[in-house]
Amino acid sequence: MNLVREIQPQSGIDPIVKLTAPDMERVNALILAMAGSNVELIPVIADHLISSGGKRLRPMLTIASALACGYGGEGHVKLAASVEFMHTATLLHDDVVDESDLRRGKQSARMIWGNQASVLVGDFLLGQAFKMMVEVGSLTALKILSDASAVIAEGEVWQLAAAKSLSTGEDDYLAVIGAKTAALFAAAAEVGPVIAGADAEVREALRLYGLNLGLAFQLVDDVLDYGGTAASLGKNTGDDFREGKITLPVIIAHQRGSAEERAFWAEAMEGGQTDDAALAHAKELLGRHGALEETVLRARHYGALASQAAASIPASESRDALLQVVDFCIDRIT
């Protein structure tokens, strides 16, 4: 079963792109300004990743969620830029930890400038993110994003400990991606209603929207790694396997496999036998046990929860755009 189909770039997020375009122009200008430094290497590395074609989905969630709550101030622009800097810093750090060669279809920063520069520029971007958060003047928004930063770091360490360990179960894995990926989605969607002064129910609905959207987004990426293209994924396909990352498709196939198949997974993921022939065999086993299909079902489940949460807030163009983002996420697979 072919689970992956190509879609027109950004076709499913056109509504939120159009809705947030005026504010996102200001966000992008602020990003460029705040990425500047007298240390020449900092803006060079930052620009390499910031201008490499990312969709800016997370900051758009911040803008759209604020607009959905009737916000008319300026703080959402700085918070959106902060969210994007947090995400960019995480990518720089991730590529070092994962030893990734490709990011968004081109060489990762670490391959060009080295690991040390990538980590330090990531740290600089985090510092700039927190500077902008403070300038907004909302202690609640600052707490949400600072908590998310700590949770993301915990998720990275947790994933590092779980990597190459086939004892990792589905619940543990979902907890890891909840911290590593979904926490920033949740924070990005929650700070909008916070600065808009929305009531607790709306704030919680948008937090749950972001959290479940983030889980769905990561599970879709897990599927694309074994059945997508480098263009659709933003990195080399098969990288998770080559790096010995235990993702949900592997967990499912390992649990359903025979003793011989489990021995293969141990040799590959724990023993480092991840050449092209092993990757081909891994894909065969994933197909044999319906692991990709099962992961798609999980992604659809969390997507439905995200839609349910967003649908509970008052109707508006912004709410409709947020709902379309869920469809975009899931529509990367069929």
C-alpha cells in the first residue's frame, strides 16, 4: 500500500497563510533583525536555516490563535518570532545530536560550519527568543514558552536515552514526542489567547489543539521517513533508521514480529547494522505488519482530537484556518 502522495506545497495551509500574511511579514522582518549580530558567523548560520523554506507553521499558529480571540495589539508578533527562534534553535541542536547531513533539502548547518558553531548559534537564538518574550510583558506567556523550552530539552535527553533501545514502548514514545515536538505546538497556540485575555476554556482548547496537532505532525513524519521523499520530509528519508531512532512504526513492527524479525531489529537499531539492504528489509517488515498504516491511524486520531478542540472555540475565519492546518498535516499521507 502506497501511503504517501505528493501534494501542492502549502495547499492545505493556504487559509492560515492568507490570514496571517500581514502579521507574518512583520514577524519575518523581526526575525531578520533579531538574528543580526556583530559576530559575522551568527547571522550567516541563522540565515542558512531561517531562509531555507520552512513553512513558519508554529508562528502562524501563534498569530492565528491570537486573532481567533480578537487580539488587536502588537505582542503576538514578538511571541510568534520567539516561537520560530525556539524552533530554529531546536533544529540546529537536533542536527548535531542526530548527526544529520540534510535539513530542509540542503546541507545542514553542522555539515558546513561544524557542530560547535551550530550549537552556539542555537543558544544565541534562544537568548533572543527570551528577550522578545520579556518585551511583550506577559508573565503568563513567558512562563508558557519557558516551560516549553525546558520540556523540549527534556524530550531531547529522553529520546537520546531511548534511542536504539527496543524496550521503548508506545506510551514512552508518545511521551517523548509529546515533549520534543508537541510541546512547542501547544505553547505556540496557547500564548495567543493568553495575551488576548481569552477565558480559560478557550485557552485550554487552543492548547489541546496545538498539543494534538503536534503529535499528529510527528507521527506523519515517522511514516514519511520510511515512505516519503526528501522534499516532502525536509531531510533524507531513512534517516531515522540509519540513526537507530526507535519510532512508532518500528515499535509496532517489533512487537508484532517473529523471533527472527526481532533479532533483525536488534541487530539494526541496537547494533548499528543500518545499510541500504537493511533499510529495504526494514521497509518490508513494516509493510508486512501494517506498521505504517497503524501509525497513520494514530496520526488521524490525534488530528481528530485537534479538530475537536479547535471546533469548540467561537466560529471565525481564524478558527477555520486552524482547522485547515489539521487537514494539511494529515494530507501529507493517504
